Amino acid sequence: MSMFLNDPSPMHDELQQNFQKDHNSLQRWEHLKKAISKYQSNNKNDKCGPWLEWEIMLQYCFPRLDVNVSKGINHLLKSPFSVHPKTGRISVPIDLQKVDQFDPFTVPTISSICHELDAISTNEDEKENGAESDIKRRTRDYKKTSLAPFVKVFEQFLENLDKSRKGELLKKSGKALYLSLLDI
């Protein structure tokens, strides 16, 4: 397969020319599929057989994980609201319906959240007369920061997860009840 895509050959040259003309990945993929079918019909002892397209997708398109990603706790895999060690950006859940509008450079950083919390704390210290405890006030403060929309997305995800879990439990309990009635 690497010979097919990387070595100088008429097929390679044809792909290079077509890739220069095409402006998007869909057009390039279509050209590649045509080249694969032409290559497979001309080459009788093809090692990849009908799986060449899948092999190319696996090799070049699917994400690859290296050992450090899965063993290092400060590497790329992050749980929601963890902090990236180099950038200070907070790992946030995103709404899949609005994924095209998501800009990773607008994600809050830990320092920006700390500044926002300090500003909230200063403003509320001036207003507060001891009416509510400091702990209660701090637990709501995240709702006043730039992290609030991401927390809302996460809470919505959890609510939907809870609803689907309850739905599954209800279905199972309904089936159990129905089966127990049959046994009577």
C-alpha cells in the first residue's frame, strides 16, 4: 500500500496531478478510489484485495494513539474540566449540534477563570452582609464565569444519560413485571 501511494510510478504521478487540481478532500478521495479500482483491475496479484480503500483510511485518516497518550496522565486524553498542563486551557464538553461554531481558542483558561472568580468574590464581598455562607456562595460562582455554558452542556448530557438509563430500567422492570404476571 505505501508503495502505491509514495513510490514514483505512473499511478503516483496521476494522483499528484489530480490532487493539485482538486480543492477539497472529497474530490481527492474520489480520484483515489478511481485510481485504486484501476490499479486493482490491472494488478492480478493484489495483496490487499477489496480492502485497499479501508487500509488507506486506517493508515491515513483514523486517529492514532501512541504509548504516551494512554500511559501519561498529563497527555492528550482529558476528562471534562481538566486543565491542559502547557496551555492552561480547560478541557470542556461541546454541544455536537454546534460543533461547527466551536473555536478551541476561546476556551477558558485556568488563569482567566481565577481572575473571573476573584472579580466575583470582590464584588460580592462588597455587597455581602453575612447573609449566606462563603461555601454556598462559592459553589454557585462557576455559573458566573465563562465556564458556565460548558457546564450547562455537560449537565444536559448527564440529564439525557440519566433519562435514558431510567428509561432502560423502566423497560426492564416492565418486562419483569409482565413476566411475573405470566407466572401467576
